[in-house]
Amino acid sequence: MFATDDTIVAIATPPGPGGVGIVRVSGPGAIGIAGRILSTSSRLAPRRATLTNALDPVDRRPLDRVLATYFPGPRSYTGEDVVEVSGHGSPVILRQIVTAATAAGARLAEPGEFTLRAFLRGRLDLVQAEAVHDLVTAVTPRQARVAFDQLEGTATAAIGALDRVLFDLVARLEASLDFPDEGYHFIDARAAGVEAASLAARVHDLIVSAQRGRLIRDGCQVAVAGRPNVGKSSLFNQLCGVQRAIVAGAAGTTRDLVTETVDLGGIPVTLVDTAGIRTTTEEVEAEGVRRARAAVDVAAAVIVVLDRSRPLDADDWALLEETAGRPRLVVVNKRDLRAAWSPAVEPRMAACGPVLETCLIDGSAATAIRGALLQVLEGGTPIRDTPAISNVRHIDLLGRAERALRRASAAAAGGASEELVLADLEEARRALEEISGKRTPDAVLERIFEQFCIGK
């Protein structure tokens, strides 16, 4: 685990040049280090920006004209003394200020160490600390909204509400065990099992919502598949809004996978344009087909593109069969040409799920396709509210809590003793407390914070 009794420093703004860059110093020696690397003769006033020079601590040579702000602990981001030095956003200058701070007694911060200190000093719980990372890495407005709500405490409140009910149940059951001879009987095992079942149902509802939240947080991959020359690359380009894939009249122009990430209703979707899937003996095309099938296998959803101007063949039906039961959108292209078949009269198409007939030649189909694909990804029900939970670690622990609660309920219904029911209830509490960080092992904390960028 990181040491927390020393003073750390790092550049807190993104790499690369910019108008302004910030160097953050945090720890018990922050104000002393600031005095050695700044030209101001007086101690920095709390929460007041001071115009001064950053100096080389050895020869006192000015490095940059800066604004320095002192945030005394515990009312700072990390909960300890913090000095933020805002200078010009030249990477060279910012590195010189960091070097000056290390020469004056600070050490370079590890990734996520500022936020780790905020967690260890009670400024944030673990759910909020993880939300900081999600907010920094958000690529869609919807992702940012979910992360900010969690930083504000929505996930903490949802988990806390469950934990309070569970704590009360555990306390009553333990009290009944501790005072059997005094005549106190707060709850018996069977009644505790009923309450555990009710609580398990609440946890399950949160997990269902969280699965949709995870879609927003982590995004997903969608493969565009079909025979050669059915319009896959045209559809891909329309969804991307740029000409990323080659479109030509000749079949087989796409041999390798082409990918692009797009914002689909706030969900970051990685689109994969694949080679035309057909039986072939040509070596390069066969490798493209193999990669196409692999992309389809791992995708969260598939867009199957069919050509209405040519009869459906064995390759079309094989692809529809392979993707059956998966989240899927079937796009029937070339509506502008003479139809060789129609989804309305083809009996086997009735079982293919959402089918959208369109023409991809002029770009007018993009809105309809994006809307239909979003419905597929959302499971047919729009995600209107911001999900309280979106982190896979939280989902896994909620699943552990639900299983423990259901075991407790089943044990109580089967006539098990209070001690056995209590053991499962305690297991559920441990899972909930691991989400918030009350009982999280150091190894888990290290794994979480090592994902952060340096300076945060």
C-alpha cells in the first residue's frame, strides 16, 4: 500500500501543451515546500490565489509566473494540506516545477494517489473515488452524468439504504441470540428469513438496473455482418458519420476488421465493419471471413445486413442462424432496387427479431438505424433514469450479497438455527461494505487506484 505520511507532487492536468497547467502538492510538508519553490515572501493565505514566481530551489532562478493556492487540510481534496500551482501549460515548465518540488522534499505521486488519500481520510468513500476515475475517462455526456451522480453520492445512498436495513436485521437477530434467558426475543430465524428474501429482491432490482448502467459506463461492441456487397460498409460509414470504410461496387473490398467508436444515445459503441461472410477458398478472403466470425462471436450485438435485390442464399441463412438468440438488428438493404424477396412474405424472417428495410445509398437511413440499434442495446426499454450502479465490481459484490441473502432465507425456511441464518446475513453485509470500502482488502484498493492517471 502507498505511504501516506509524506508529501507528494504531480502534474494534475492532461499531458501535452495547453493554456494552463496545474502542479499539485499534497501532504504535511506542502506549505513548507511551497515556501521553498515560490518567490512570495509571506505564507500563502488559505483559499486565496497568490500571483508569484515558481523558482528553482537551488539557484532561485524564476521558472514561470504562476498562481499558487493553498488549501489547508482537512478541507481540501485529499483531506491534508494541498498547494496547487497554476502556471503556463508548457510540459517543459510544468516538469521543471515538479522537479523543483521534489528537490524541495516532495516525492512523485503514484497513479491515483491523491484520490486514494482522499478516500483514506474520509473525504470520499470508495464508490465516489471510483466515480472520479469514471468522470475523468468519460467519453459521452451520458457517461459523465452517471459518473458525476455517483460522485455526488447516488450509488453510496443506494448501497447505504440496503446496508442499514440489513444491519438492523442482523442486530435484532444477534440480540435474540445474546439474551435468550432474559426473555428478550427481537426476531426469530423464520421471520428473519422473510425479511432477507425481501431484501434480496431489492438487491436484485438494483442489479438489473446496474446491468444497464454498465452498458453506459463500459460501452459495447457491435459487429456489422453479412454477405459481400450487401452494404455493410455503407451502413458502417453512415453510423460513424465519416467515410471510414471503402465502399465499392466490387464484392470483397473489406478484408480486415475496421473499427470506430461512436456515441449512440450516450452509450459508447465500438462498431466493427467485417469482411463479407461467404464460403471461399481464396486464402486472404478466408482469413477475413474467419476474423469476421470471431468479431460476431464476441460482439454484444450484431447488425446483420441482407440484400433485398438478391435471393437469400445458404450463407444468409447460416448467419441468421448463428446470431439467433443474440441482441440483433436485421437491416434489409437496397429497397430502391427491384425486390427478389420481401421480409413480409418470407416466413422464416418472422422469427428474426427487429427488421428494418432501408436504402443505404444516400445517407438518409442513419437516424432510423441508430434508433433501432439503440432499442436493441437497451433491451427494448429506454434507459430514462440515471442508473445508480454501473461498476462491474459493484455488480459482482451485489450478486454475492443477493446469493447470501437467498441462502439465509432458504435456511430459515428450512428450520435452520439463528446462528446459520446469521452467518449468511453477515456474508451479505461484508459484500455491501466491500463496495463502499469499509472492508475492502488492500490488494483490491491497489488494483482500483492503479487504473487512475498520475495527478489524480
